[in-house]
Amino acid sequence: MVIKVENLVKEFKEIRALDSFNLELKEGEILGLIGPNGSGKTTLLLSILGIYSFEKGDIKVFGQELKPNSYDIKRKIGYIPQDLALFDELTVYENIDYFCGLYVHDTKKRKELVKKAIQFVGLEKFEKFVPSKLSGGLARRLNIACGIAHEPELIFLDEPTVAVDAQSRNFILEGIKELNRQGASVIYTSHYLDEVEDLCDRIAIIDQGRNIITGTNEELRDSIITTEIIKFTLLEENADILKDLRNLSHVIDVTIKNSEYTVKFDNPNTNIGDIVEFIKDKGLTYLKLYTDVPSLTDVFIELTGKELRD
Amino acid sequence: MMRILTYIKYELKVFLGNYSNMFWMIAFPILLLTILTVAFSNLRFQEFKLEKASIAYHEEAFMPLYFVEAPKELPNIETLDKSSMENSLFKGRAMTKNQALDALKKDEIDAYVDKDLSLVISKNGISQIMMDEIITATKQIKSLNLPLTAFDFNRNYVENSGQKYSPIDVIFYSLFSMISLYGAYLSGSIGNRLIVRGQAVALRNAVTSTSKLRQVLISVAAGILWLLLMISTIIIYTAFILKQNFFSPDIKNIPLVLSALIFGIAWGLFLGTVIKKESLQTTAIIISLLLMSGLSGLFSHDIRLLIQRSFPLLLKMNPVAKITDELIKVNMLGNYSTLNTTIMLLLGYSIVLIGISILHIRRKKA
């Protein structure tokens, strides 16, 4: 086990930021942490990293407690903070070299690692640029390079794709997959459910300082009541049918948004035939009708009772 | 070693990339030096009259200057080596305090020694410094119950009559003292990079496998190197552009300047770690340095005199005043009597300040 968090309690004055929190990160996996702002994701990371003290609980990193002087363990860790942690006065090369040098003392080796990190994030043409001359996406890539140049075995990425264009976002996500393929275990926090769903082996849903559930995509989907979601639009919107839809068997929820009806079922078999028949019986015509399995968003909404803000 | 040099280079690059730092550290002192030189250079070189400095004394006070007031055992005046006394730099006469104050105002005397051996002066100068030292030594002899011969009558307070010293020098040396503490600007930012309180860089630094102490030491080394370079530049500028000679090639300047540099860095580190807001840190550093220098006589010699009369402890505690005094003594008077004490005081301050700062830096965030 790379990380094991047991019954962690962290309080800020009267506010309980983490409440009996449990988490495990297995070797070689990417674990996603999702939760709204203020749910406790960053607090959890900083507690694991030994920045925050905590009231109760136990945290083990590589089987040991992380103390301020646990330099052997710290050497294996890379941290990419949510905000850009760069020196505006130093160039791309110098920024990476600065942070890499805090882990790697050998000058020759460090030079190789810095070059490798620059290539990894695709900043070869910008080596001599200062961060203020880089676009938001490129600066994010530099931020990542500074955290991974020393080739850590465990990487913490705290919302690395915030305010990043699509191209850089894909580049970053592919990079994280590559780091994982090279053997790094990763903890990844994000607001973007789609990227967490695509990237992570397991996902932990965090809300109000508690770990609601941790599991693979399938395990999370299996944990909720909803089994199928059918969405359709009608030629003529008819709000009167909502009540009748709710009375159909296995229907657990019906909503209408932007003229689109969403019907959730708890029946493991497909229910599309029942919906088609229902629309015909009402003498209505559908324009579009499709069925889907619950997404991570649906899982999140059902478990926390709220939507995750982007 | 290469790694340390690389970090020193990065530290300097980060620091010098800040235009505000550049102004306060380089432009401000050079500007001030130039203005002061233009305004006061002609006053600096007025000859000091060393012949028998004129002092007045309370009739019951002057003798105790040599024999100590109400001694338990009066020394035998016949066996006392009076040759030194005859070489005394002072020409004295008894006066009441009121007469003396009047004479001081009219500049007829340089200093007045009251009954209780307290010194009253109206301006600073060699005579006043010497009187002050003699009285201090006399008091020490008295308190230790030592024989009068313990007094060093042969001591040279002034090497030669060609030495020059004027109140204007206090202003210049106060400025040099302030400059020697400029490491505060550099070290003030160290805390922001090591204590997690909002800055992402601090967060990243805090989780690395390099100890915070090591990171502090690298920054301190960078600070000292930068300051030595800056001070050398200012000395060269003063000597070759402004044509003013303030520094003698006296090796005793080195420990004094180094201890001042260390104190400056410790002061900045302390303010940078104790004060959380970055903007307030810089303000606190600027204000504290200007205040200490101002009280030491940077803006007006009269301020220093006022402090000396009303709150003498403030001058004794004020590092800039101490450094100023020592710079004057070493470079203009060749007097090292209090040099070691001042160096120890500055290093003592530094140890306390660095200790508090390191405790702050090492503390986990609650």
C-alpha cells in the first residue's frame, strides 16, 4: 500500500474539514478524488504530505509516518499544487532545475532529469521563457514539470487542468497516464468528472470532509439505485405527463430540463420499450429518444444530493 | 558546491527581479549618499581642534574623575604618575550646572561633567566621545574598588591630530550602517517560500526532501554574498565618484561589517516569518530600518542628541546606532574599546532572531 489513511479527523477551529476519513492508494494505481469546493480534497492532500497537523487518525506513506525529516520518503513524492508554484524571475529551465535540485543533488543527473522533464511536457521551445511569457496551458505544464522532474514514485496532482485549454488538457492527461505507465502511483483531484472517469483506476467521492465511497467506475455505478437513464424530447412539450411517468413501474425519478425528459429506473433490465409504449399511449411523438447507463455525475448527484460545480 | 552556487544564483535572480528591492537596496542609498555628499561634503572636512578640549566640571566632580568620588582609600597623589594627566586632552574649569549649560549653548565648552559624573553635551565629537569613555572607565574603577592606577592614563584616544570627525559623519556612517542591514530585504522573503500560508511556492518547497534549515542557509549565504558585493560597490562609488573616504583599510572593519550583515539578515528573516502578509513584511522592514537609522542620526544629528539625553537606552539597544558608533571609532578614531562588545551584541541579537524564525518555519500548520 502506498498510502493508508485511517479515521483521519482534521479541524479548523469549529469546522471539521475531514471527518473519520479513510483512504488507500495501491501501488501503480491512479486514484481520483472528486468533490465540490471546500469538500476537503486539498486538506486531505496537505495532511498526507505532512503540511497540516491533524486531530485524530493515522496516515502512512510507503508504510511509514511522514515526519518533517522523513527525507527518504519525501524524495519519492512529487507534488503539483493547484496554483502555479513558479518563480516569475526564473526561466522554464531554471524553474524546473530549482525544484528538481531540492531532491536531486548530483548536478549531472539533475541536468538530464530537467531536460527529460522539459521534453515530457513539450516545452523544448520555451526553455528560456519566463512563466509570464507562457500561455495558461503552457504554464500549467511547467507547473507539472517542476513536480515530476525528479521522477517520483508517488505523485499528487491537485486540480492540474483548471483553466486550461482543451489541447493542453489532453496533453496533461496523456502525460499523467504515461507517468503511471512508467510506474508512478497517482492521486488526482479534479472538478471534471469526465476526466476523472477516463483517467482514474479508482475514484473517491468526497463531500463535507467525508469519503462517501471509493471504487472503480463500475463499483460506483453499482452502488447507486439508478440502473438506467432514458432521455427523450417530444414534438410538443407536455408537462402533464410527468406525474404519469413517475407512476410507471421501476421509475425512481423524472425531471425535465431544456425540453428534455430524463427518466431514471432501478430495474436492471432495459426499460426503453415501456417508455416508447407510454409515449404512443399518450398520443405523443418523440423527436429523440435514447438510453444510457448512469454516469459519474449521476453517481455523484445520487450519493451527495448535489451537483458538482465546474 | 556547484549546487549551492546554482541556488545562490537563483536566489539573486529572484531577488533582483523585484524592482522595488532594487530601488531600496541600490538606488536609494546611492541617491542618499550623493545628496548628502553634495549638501555636506564641505562641512565634513573642517579641522577638529584637538588642542586641549575644553570641558567644565562640577567642583565636586572633576577630581573624582581621577580619584573617584568619595573613595574609601585616597590614592597617594605623590606616587601617582601625573605625566599622563598632564598629557590629558582636556582643559577643565569648575562651573555650576547653570553656568555650564549657558557655556554649552554659547559653544564655549565641549562638555560638562556633573557632580554625579553624568556628562552633558550639546553636540557630538571626539572630545565628547573621549569624555564619555573616561567617565565610564572611572565609574567602573569605582564600582570594582580598584586602585586609581587601574585607569589607563596612557591610552591614545586619538592617533594623530590630523584625524577629522564631525557630526556630519554620524549621518554618513548611519547610512552605511543602514546599508549593512539591507540583507533584511532579501531574507524577509525567505519565510514566504518556506512557511505555508497561501503561497504555492512555499507549499512546494515544504514537501521537498531538502530540509528547511538548509534552504534558509542557502538563502542566507546568497544574502551575504549579495550584500558584500553591494557594500563594495557603494564604497567604490563613495571613494571614486563622490571622492569621500569613510573607510580605512582596517581589518577590524571585517568582523564588524560581517556581524552587521548577519544581524540584518536575521532581522529580515524574523520579520518575514513573524508577519504573515507579504506587503506588510516589506513595509515593516523599510520602516524599521529607517526608524533605527533615524534614531541613530541619519536624518539629523539633533535627533541623536535628543535620544542620547532623554532615552540613552534606546541608543544602547539600537543596532544601527551601535554599528554607526563602531564604524566611526574604527575608521576615524582607531578605537576598538567597545568593538568586541558590539559584535557580540549583534551576534546575540541575530541568534535570538534566527532561533525564533526557525521555530516559526519548522512549525506545522494547525
